[in-house]
Amino acid sequence: MKMANNTMEAKETTDKYDIARIMGSLYGDGITGLKAAFPREWAAQLHEDVMVAYEEALKRPGGAVGRGPKRHYVEIHPEDIRGFVELCIHPWVVAVCEAVLGKQYKIVEIGFDVPNAGALNQPWHRDFPAPEDTIEGRRLNSLAFNLTTVDVEEDMGPFEIAPGTQWDLPEGFEHGMFPPKTLYPRYEQRAQRKYPKMGDISVRSALTIHRGTANHSNKARPALVLGVDAPGANNAERHDLQVTRQYFETLPQTVRDHLTCRVVDRLEPIVQAHTIEGLMMGEA
């Protein structure tokens, strides 16, 4: 894939954004977003790159990991998409990371989810067990940014989240991630479905209880995922971020400083280490 020239200049500074509102949203609801962060043309280019990577991953053993019937997650290399640098240096992304995770935040994951036509409701879940920093210290030490590559409509299986549940203690949670079905009424009462458009960005705590809903359309709903950690978080252990030396040398220093990655002579196929077995069955 061809890489972008990285010429998009940030016209805004991080000072523009209301840090109290960002922190209030993520510590309160557990999710927030920015509309029209990128031009639709940028999102269309992202869609092209994601679909090429998806097709390649489906051909490779272990390249696409199941997240339920007709759903996959694919972890990719930063240089697989042309907009990686533009995403990392976007002033809102930087402002969110610095506000919640601190100035020494680390980018640990880049990948995408694809709920295809016919995907079922996922069970309510977290993406990984809550760490002690959150359970005991009441601090968020990781964030997940999401960018849709299509305009999301009601029948496409929109993402659904139960605001405020990032603080729920994992009592009775299977593997620390899957709450008992007796709690489902609580989540359904709080549930909010999200309908982002191409160019929008959202960010959430991966601990906020959420699920993908059933895709009744004949279209896929790809969404890019950028995972970011605070110092001391260990989510990098679940991933294998790699860049080639040649690519690394082209990156701005501000991006290099925030990457937790292997710098290699030749990219290796990623063996996904973060499987979520509880999502494989799905729900009707």
C-alpha cells in the first residue's frame, strides 16, 4: 500500500479543546467523540486500506480473529494505512491522551473490527479485565479510539455502550470481562447506540460495558481501533506493534516518542495474542 505524504497540517492546537469536558466525559460516561475530525475523503482512503488489509488477513491462517459469528478483528502494521501519522498527531487525539493518560502516553495497538452482514448481537462485555489502577485507584490507564470507515445506519449493527459502567466492579464477571446475564437489564436501560459518520472519531474506556449489535443490512461496518496506554499499563503485552526501520525514520519525532513497537528490518505477520473466546457464540 502507498503511504501518504504526511502533509496534512494541524490547524488547531490542543489548547482549543476543553480538558475538563474531555475528562468529565471519559470518567463519567466512559465515551466521547469529535465530529468531522477528518475530511470524508480521508475516511474513504482509510476504508480502502482497511478492506485491502482485511482481504489479505482472511487468506492468512490466524490473520483475522473471530469476535463472534461473521465478525472479525484484525491487528495491522501502522504502515498498512496511509493515515496513521495524521491520526496520531491530530490535536484532539493528542489532547485526549495527554489529559487522561499523561504526556508520556504510549500507542500500543492499531487494528480494525469488521461486523459483516449477518453478525449477531455480542454479549455485553469489556475488552479486557479491569486493572488494579481502575478497581482500586479509580484511574483510567488506557483508551481506545475508534474511526468508522462508513456512515453507520440503524440496520448495520451499530456499536452500543452502557455509559458509566467502566467503574462497575467485576463481581461474577466471567474472565473478568463478561458480566452475568442478571445484569443485562441494567445495561439495556443505560444503552446508547452510536451512529458515527465518516471522518468522526470517538474515544472510550475499553472497560465501559458495550457490545456490537446485530447487522441486518447487506453491508459491513469496519471501524479502525487505536489503542493507547498510560505509563505502567501493560496492554502492549497483548499486541505486537511493528514498524520497519525505513518507515520509522520517516515518522515525526512526536510520533516516535509515543510508539511502543518493535523496529524491524522486515514486517512479520502478526499473531494475535488477545483472543476473546466469550464473544464467539454471539446472541440472537
